[in-house]
Amino acid sequence: MHLAYPAVLSALLFCTGLYGVLARRNAILVLMSVELMLNAVNLNLVAFDVWLGKTARDTLHSGQALTLFTIAIAAAEIGIGLAIVLAVHRNRGTADIDRLRDTAEPGDDDDPDDDSDHSDGSASARSEPAEKAEATA
């Protein structure tokens, strides 16, 4: 088998995963796309290991060993990622990535018109976002 076949398949898998990461809004679909990209890398590692193994008789199969490490790291990554997504979904009710921007601290805005020392009693307007953040935590 030629090296071009797995390399082209790997490139297609990687491009599909990259499109999924850039175009999707659901966090679970983004995690699935990252897994596609990691599988494309694994396919390349094994394909090049087999291709280089044909030239040398005593090989260590380092590509296959690296693939095993990549699979182990991907399993840990997907476990932690799914735990975070489920915790956010439980608190927010959605797994939409665009809505996660609402979790920022209320004072993080870079608004030049915003004066932090209000003497007209508008401090109560500032305490409402803080109470909302405490209620969701």
C-alpha cells in the first residue's frame, strides 16, 4: 500500500475536524471534532511508522507507541471536557459556546464611558450582576 492513501485520508479527517471546531457552536460537537483531528494524527503516525519500518529490519515502532500515548491523552481530555460541558449545561441549561461569554466577571468590560465612582446612588445597579453571579455559582 502506498503512503499517499493514509496521508490523504488523514488530511481529509483533519480538515473535517478543523471545520467542526471552527464552525460549530455546540461544545460536544467541538469536542468530537477535536477527536477527529487527533485520530488523523494517529493515522499519520501509524502510516509513517509502517512506511519507515519497511526500510529497517530492527525498528522500535515508535509511531505506534506515540499513537498509544495520544489515545491515552485524548481519553483523559475527553473525560475532563465532557465533565466541564455537563457542569456548564447543568448550571446554564445550554451547551452553546457563544453563551459561555456571559460567565465573565461583571467588571471585565472595557467601557470608557463607565465611571466606577457613582455618587448618585447607582451602586445598586452594580450589585445586581454580582448577585446573579453568586446565584449561578
